[in-house]
Amino acid sequence: MKMLINVPETVVADALRGMAAAHPELAVDVENRVIVRKDAPVAGKVALVSGGGSGHEPLHGGFVGPGMLSAACPGEVFTSPVPDQMVRAAAAVDSGAGVLFIVKNYTGDVLNFDMAAELAEDEGVQVAKVLVNDDVAVTDSLYTAGRRGTGATLFVEKIAGAAAEEGMPLERVEAVARQVNENSRSFGVALSACTTPAKGSPTFDLPAGELELGIGIHGEPGRERRPMMTSGEIAEVAVEAILEDLTPRNPVLVLVNGMGATPLLELYGFNAEVQRVLGERGVPVARVLVGNYVTSLDMAGASVTLCQIDEELLRLWDAPVRTPGLRWGM
Amino acid sequence: MLDADFFIRWMTVTAASVDREAERLTALDSPIGDADHGTNLQRGFRAVRDALEKEPPATPGAVLTQAGRLLISTVGGASGPLYGTLLRRTGKALGDAAEVDERQLAEALRAGVDAVMQLGGAAPGDKTMIDALVPAVDALGDSFAAARAAAEEGAVATTPLRARKGRASYLGERSVGHQDPGATSAALLIAGLVDASADGEAGSE
């Protein structure tokens, strides 16, 4: 497997150095692996700290900036960051108004953020946490660690980020983040497995002519394998799976997200099919975002995330944001 | 009696076996996890080995608590907090005695395993490191060799299980038929007890 890297051991540090060079508006601490808004801490503003394994770019470092995250902690590839990173990030961005940790529901992320929250509170930082768990592909959560956090992370980070920017207090920002998560559902498909730099070969074997339904974002297999389908058929499976679990009465935000190796030509075509299915099911659509936002290295495939919104959430979604990975209105 | 040197040897031989087995652990982790268990543990135990070499703690308890803290700070994922907690809590249970006997180690390790079960919410049969650690602690009263055998058996016995915790749990039925990487690495840690005592008796290093 050919990769544009030096050695697997330094991929994360190398990427951070490159990110720092491209984005002088961010303070990138390569050694300690913390990406911070340069103007943080912002007086009186609740700070948002997120993080998780690397390999999902632009999540999360690409979402640091005005209107979204205050700081992000990238872990090793597909590995949660360590508590030291999160404590350092929280200390760097806390203005005294408190810090919201946005955590995706994976055992490693949960445990490390829990430890970090305890340590940060020992240092006098007020911490709240929100767990993102939007993936409907994980069916019987009695036997799992619960649903995975995937595409809804972007909605939570953007909308809670706008709430914090408006000066809402910590408990209100936390409530907004929870509301977004509770109203979000995702479903993903893979057309190919991904290759981690450390392993150097695909994480699972997916023969040509087959696809994986219900994948997460870590190159792990999904819930079912089927013969390859058309974009329209995949859109039906994904949207139906979501609507089995969420019956939107309000308009929805739609994220059609590429997993890393699927070109925009295909993603836009897939979005056309997603919009068709939503239209046939009578689901009103408020806003649509298409692109590679929550990726899985070089995996080919896509995920669909719907978030049912009210007027306030839509206003917060539309609020200005300026980050490397998401930018509008400023 | 087991002194601080024994515990340093335990961590050092474990670091060596994790180095040796890293590729196998990562290979076990790729069909049901995310293909990083070997590299993550390797990073952590190398940090432990280097720190213990540079500044060797004076008591068995201090060796393990320091090793645990380092694992939490370097490994990431679920393995960092879980292995870190295992060693930290075992170390705390040993207190500040200069030497401990095998029975005290067995009791302390049980406290460590209990802490891991509480933190991760896993029980025996969930296809996790617990499936190697619980039988190992039960057998530790007999001998280190018995504990090693029990841990290895426990790790192999995870193969037909359906995962209920960790990344593999998202696969449901499809996690069946693969040996759990966490139980496999836990068996390496327990095997390290045998190697550390053999090294000591042979007077090597």
C-alpha cells in the first residue's frame, strides 16, 4: 500500500506541523497534540473541547475556530487521545465560564475523557460532557457499549459552538449539544476497507462487487455485507434505516459525508438520491451539507446523518463559523 | 519475597514480549477492532521500560503505580485507562512495603482486576482482557506458572464468544470466531511474572 507519509510513527505529528503551517489562526502544539483557537480563552465564553483518534480529518482539528471548537485533541490514528492532552486543552481555553467536552461513544474516548474531566476539575475547571451516539447501525445495544458516535459529531460541535459564541452559560450549551445529539441519526456504508499507516494493509477484506452496510468510522466491518448496489439503492437503505429510528416532524439538517476516498462527483450524485428518498418519505429538508467531514482514512463510501431541528437550532446552525474544515458567514 | 527489582523485571520483560508480539496483537485487532492494539501497547510499555530504567522506584507498589500512570499518559484508546488502572490499583494495594510475598501480590492483583471491571463495566464472558485476568488471579495462589496457563487458556477461550464491550461489540455476531486481542495481551502481562522470576533465579541481567 502506497502512502504519502514518512514513517507510520510520525504521521500524526507530521500532519500537525503541516496544519500549523497552513493555519496561522490556530495554535498547534505538535509535541503535546493540542490544537487551540489562537484567541482563546475568550472572556466569558464557554469553551468546547473535542477529540478522538486521528484519521477522521477534518474532524476534529479542522473544526477549531470561531463559532465551533475552542480546542481539539488528536489521538494516534483511530485511537483516543490521552487525558493529559484533554486537561492541557481545557486549561488553555477555559475563561472561567467552563468547558464542554464533546465525546464520541467509544470505550476509549469515554474512559479517557472521564479521567480528564476528573483531573481538570481538580484544577478548578468546571467541566460538562456530552456523549455523541447517533449510529443506528448498532442495533442491540444491550450487547454493545451502545451506539457509536459518527456524523452527528459535526452537528453537535457546530451548533453547540454557536451557542457558546452567543454567550450561553455552560448548562445551556450542554443542553443544546444534548438536544442535537438526541435528534440526530446516522448510517454509513463502505465500498472499500481503509488502511491504517501502522498496519499498512486494509483492516478487513472487502471483495470487489460487495459492500458493507452499517459501518462506523474506524475501518471496522459493519452489520451486513451485500452485493454492490446502485447509489439510489444505497440511499434507500441508509435513509430507511434512519427513519426506522427517527420520525422527524420538523425539518432536518442533512449531512452526506464521504469516508475519505469517494469523490465529490459520487457524493453529490448520492445526495441527489438521498434527497429523492427524503422527498418520497415527506421529510422536509432545511439545510444540506455534502463533503468529506468525518472520514475514515482512505475508506471509500459515505454516511448519511439527519438532525431534526427547531428554529433555535437552525439559527445556531446558520450562525457564522470560521474553521479550516467548515466556514461560512465570516 | 518479591522486591522492587522483581517488579521492574516484570515490566521490562512484558515490554519485551509486547514488542515481540505487537504485530500479532494488531493482526488480532484488525478483523474485530481497529488494528492498533499492538502498536498502542508497544508505545506505552516502551515508555514504562524507559522510565523505570532511568529512575527505578524503590518499592514494588511504586513500580506499578508509576507504570500505570505512564500507560494512561501514553497509550490512549481503551487500553490506556484499563491497563493503567490495573497496574495503578495493584500498586496502590501493595502499599509502600519494600518486599511483598506471592500471596500479597495475588490479593493486590485481584484489587486491580476489580478496578478494571468497574471502570470498563466488563464481566467474564464479555470477550475482553477480563477473560484472561480473572482466571489468572484465581490461579495465582498456586504458582506464577499456573497463572500463566490460566491466562493463556482464558485468552484462547474468548474465540467463540460474542463481544459485549469495546470496539468489537459493534460487530455483534460477527465478532464470534476471533480471539480477543485484549485478553491476548493480558496473557502476555501474566506470562511476564514467570519470566521475571526465571530471570531473577538465573541471576541474569
